[in-house]
Amino acid sequence: MAFYPGMTEGKNVVHRNGLHSDNTPQNALIIDQSITGKRCGSLGRRKGVCLVDGKGEIMEVYPSVTAASAATGISRETVRKHCNGGSVWLLSNGGRFRWDNGRGLYGTS
């Protein structure tokens, strides 16, 4: 952003070749923040969460731990513990939370 003063207000710099040290004009792409989110949002750390019943059937899928917490009223930390396999107790409906692998499937960790 130092190389483009005045042009970067409300914008982000994306490096076309992925090398953040390469700040040549050919590599630095300046785009609006909303476009950055559309291009790079899926690369974030957010993982989907499945709520599975006692038989292992998927009951509900949430886009994130926060969404699962908001929908169920269960704390984010508890949801995260379930997904990471650290919680041994079951929910009142006999289910558990598991990470979603993006294909409607889940794993134990």
C-alpha cells in the first residue's frame, strides 16, 4: 500500500503470484474490500459444522461454529470441543457436533 498512496483508501492489495514480498506494479492488484472477500473469503479458517444424532445421521449443517452456537444456544467453546473430539458427553438429543468437510460429510476430528 506504501507504493500506491491515496489509491488504497477502503481497498486491499492482492498479490497475483502469492508472494507478498513482490510488490511490483505487475503483481500488486488493488481491489475493493468487498471484492477481496468474494475472492478470498473461502480461504479463511472458518469450517462448517454438522450436528449429528446418536446414529450418526446428519440433522443440521451450519456454516461455522458461531452459526451452530447461535442456532442451538450451545456455547461456541462447547461446539468446538465436540468437533475436536474433546467432549465425551452427548447433547440432550443424543447428538454431537462434528466438522463438516464441505461435502455434507463429517469426521471425528
